[in-house]
Amino acid sequence: MVSKSSSILIVGGGAFGLSTALHLTQAGYTNIMVLEQDDQIPPRWSAANDLNKIVRAEYEDPFYTDLTIKAIRAWKTPLFAPHFHQTGFLHCVSGAAPEKAIGTLKRFQKAATDNPIIAPHVIQLNGPGDVRPWFWQADGALPGWKGYMNRFDGYAHSGNALAAIYRVTQSRGVKFFLGAKGSVKEIVYKDGKSIGVKSGDGTFHAADLVIVAAGAAAGKIVPELGTQIVAKSWSVAHVLLSDEETSALRGIPVTYARDLGFYFEPDPKTNLLKICPMGGGYINTDSKTGVSHSPGDLETSAFLPAEDEERIRKLLQQTLPALANRPLVRKSLCWFADTKDSDFVIDYVPGTKGSVVMLSGDSGHGFKMFPIVGEWVRNLLEDNSGAQSVKRWRWKNPQKEDEKTDWGGDVSWRLGETRELRDVLPARTKL
């Protein structure tokens, strides 16, 4: 067990790494450093380097519903409140939605109405006429739209939240190494125990404990992960609005057509309306290991697959038709650390004598937990048993059947087939 004065090194300055630094400083740990390969925070490789992320509490699994309710309470505290917007979650399917999308929507709605804290905020929507009062700016046909509105939910400005916690942890004495000094080449071991890491410029950073919170890059740093965590991506694009258009859409709920995609109220500083299409996601599998890794540069992911653009334009045509043919800007694939069952991995790496912790597996839904993730790491470090008490977050030994191509495709809220990055890359781009 580490002491409050032990040297703790966190690999990664994204959401999980920053939350861990915050909670450890709050608990009295005094010797913390964060290594980040980018020269800025929020890092451009981080999935949380984004305008916004959905913060919705309803899960088919009550375990995560309860955690998100706790997270939303934390989002409403002074440190996080500037970045949380409780605009509501308009969750629907279109009239052309497949049965899987309809079934998922119904299970999410039941999870919301079964929870005594969330239930009073849920309104049944039986058709377009029920939808319009909650999103009166939507002048599209909303063909066959039905679902529910949950006023308990909303979104968070993720990039701004990361920048704020970066400033707070710096002020509390956390040391940050960015760029070449923060690019972790390898974890260094002696007699089976980690003694620190070596960075890209050859610098050795000594530490009593190494916490790997490197998102989609976790498997490169800890190859022992095998296929229990792989890199997976989904598309994101934006429409640039005028000041008047941004103002007109102020306060709209997070609007999610389960079969098409979702968007948020536009960002008032940039006038960008962020849109994400629904789909099975993209992986980048190494043929030798069967593990998907995120590309080594940002440029490879700076595009929008044609199939996703089609979904985005259909979503806009049904809701805000004036924007349906507008240019899409800031198009990219956003890479996550994905697990087969969407459970996180928060545990000691076997064979390291308690000297390396893996903190990963956000699976595209972890950012909403940003205010409380670090608490889970602190609980692990302070557990006298030296083991993860939450079974679902334990290290898992990969099985051969986990090497299937459609990684995580059985997770019910994902709709569509997982595809390889090489199959959708523009012809001009080479890996």
C-alpha cells in the first residue's frame, strides 16, 4: 500500500488521469506527477478534448445509474458546475428505426422511470406533437419520432472541464510533464516491480506507483492487457453557425435519435454545433496481435466516413432542415479505450507487485463520471486487501473468443457493425 508521501506517477492527462490527480490531492497525497505526450491539456489525443459530452443517468444496469446520479451531484458542486448544463435529454427513435434501437430506447426509459430519483423528470413522448414543446426550434417533420424527455440529464463542456481541473491540480502541487518529457516509452521494472517510466526523450521518471490512464493508448504501454481493452472510435463533426443561429438554439436539450445520432446546443464561444452519428464504430486491428490500437498521429483520424455523413444529414433533415446541407467542419474520429462489456478496468496489473494500476476502458461513456473517477482509484489504493473490491472492474484474462472483429458490438446501446479503419480511410490517406 502506498503512503500519502509516496511518489505517484499518472500516465495521461485526460479525464481519468486528471480526476485521479484531483482526488488524490484532496485525500492528502503530496507527491504526484502527471505525464502527457501532448504539449497541451486538454490533450488532442484525449477523447475528452471535445466541446461536450452527454451526461445521462439512465442505464440498463442500475450499478451505473447509481454512479451517474452521484456524478451529477458532483457536477453541481462549485468546481464542476461551470461546465455542466442540465438541458435535458430528448431520447427518441425515428419512424424508420430498427427493432434493436427501439428495444434499447424502451430499456433506457424503463431504467429511468424505475429509479425514484430520475422518474419525476421523465416525460413520455408518443409522437412528433409531444416532442415539439421540448424542442420548439425543431421545424423538421420529425417523422415517426417518439420516446421520452429526461430533464434530469444534460451535458458537460468536456474540454473546458479538463482545463479547469488541470489548473486546480497544478495549484495543489501536482507536477506536469508535457510533450517529449511526458511521452511514456515504457514502464521500467526491477525485480518484477515498477520503479518508474522512461519518456520519449530518454528521461527516467522514478515513482513508487505508476497509474496508467492513457485512454486508447493503454495497450501500447501495458501490452499485457491483450484484447481486454482495445482502441475504438466513433465519428464527430460540426456545423458552424452564425451568432443568430447559435442564439436561436440556446437551451435545446441533448437531442438523440437512437437510430441516427445526436447533437447538443451550440457552443456560444465558437458557434459550433457538434453532431455525432450513431454506428458500430471503427477499430484499427494489428494483424499480428489481434489488438486494435489508435493511429500514431492525429491526421489519420481527421475525416468523416461517408456512411456517417449520411446519418448526420438525415438527422438534421428531420429536425433542423435549414442546416441539413451545410458544410461539416472539424470532422474526425474520436478514439476511446473500449471493453467488451463497457465496464471499466481499475485494478493492479498482475505480476507487478502492486506497483502498476490500470485505469482505462471508458468505452465511450466514461466522461460523465469525470468528477468521481479519481475516488475509485483512491479507494483501490487504500483498500487493505490490496485488491479491487468491485468485481466488474477487475483485471480480466483475455480469452481467445475475445479476438472477434466486432469488438463490443453486443453492447445493446451500440447500433451497427464495427468496421476496420483501413476499410473507410479516404484513398489519399495511408496508415
